[in-house]
Amino acid sequence: MDILQKIKDALKKAGIDEKYAGKVKALFQIEKEENLDNYIKLFKDNILPDIQANEQTQQTSVEKARKEAIEAYEKEHNLKDGKTIEQPKQDEDPLKDLPPAAKAMVEDQNKQIKALMDSISTLTSTVTTNTKKDSAKAIFGESKLPDKWFDRIDVNSETPVKDQIKVLQDEYSEIRQSVIDKEVENGSYSPNNGKVADKSEEEWTKLMDGEPTKDSGTVDLGLK
């Protein structure tokens, strides 16, 4: 009799699936029937449990993957247990079976609830925006930019407040330099050791807005 068949018979006798015959033969390099029962016992006690545990894990993984694939397919194609999910008609009135008085009461309650939710949403948005503005004002106060420029900050923008302020500071510096160049060009400033006369931030703001200061003329930069 073929040795592989003898191994199958021995496995069957030990209550083990015959499918492991090839594995047993290879593991113990069995070529003869001698000590076959000992090999089967060793396999059953020391190797088979690990093989079965691994097979169970693989089977579980396959079943899980299969289940997830089916669920994904059904979700994509609007199916449940292989059948199309019936969607409620858009014009179907869920209150159609209620008595007129009850229906009117439910509709009124729904309107009140919606109005309340809208009010809460608006209030929450306002509070959040005001909180952001308070934080932004603290940062803006250190920028030395004109106070009225704060209105150009969008606290709800995806661009951070600090980055918006940096853009405004760059613009402020450009305008300020333009004012200086214009003043010098018009002879409104007298060089003082090679530098333009110093001005306070308030005077710079007025000058950039086209308002005269105590020691300069008016320069129209079209900023209004």
C-alpha cells in the first residue's frame, strides 16, 4: 500500500482529517510505516493545534473581508440583502394619516423647533465670531496698524489672523514709503541729517488718509 494512503488511514484512525497526510509525510519525512503511530501522535499533540488555529484565523479574515466587500457593494448600489432599498418618495407626506387637528399641531411644533434651532445656530455663530474677534484684537493691537484697519481682518477666514496682519503691515509699509517719497518730491519734508523728519503713528495715519499734519502739506494717495 502507498505510504501516503497509510498515513491517511492512520490520521483517520486518530480522528484527524485526511487532508493533512501530505503535511505529515513532509514534516516527518516518512517513507516507511515504521513508527507511523508515533508520528501521528506527535503531529496531533504538537503541530495540529497551531495549524488549526492558523486556519481559523485565515477563515475569519476571509469571511470578514467577504462581508465588508458585500456591505460596500450594497451601500454603493443601494442594496440590502441583495435587494434594492425602497426610498420614500420626496412628495410623500409622513403626516398624511393623522387627523387634521393633530397634523396642524405637529406641523406647528416642527416650525417652532426649526426656528429655535436656527436661532441657536445663529447665536452660536455670533458668540464664536465675537470670541475670535477679541483674540484677534489683542494680536492686532501689537501691530501698530491704524485701528480702522481692523475691519479688514476676517476672523472666520482659513487664513490665520497673524498672516492677515502681516499682509496689512506690508501694505502699510508700502503706503508709508509712498507718502514719504511724495512728500520729499513735493518738498514738504526737509532732510534732517539725511533722514525725513520723524512723525508719530497718529500723524502717519492722518497723512496716509490725506489729512494735513502740523509740519506737512497734504498728499493725496487715493486711499479713500
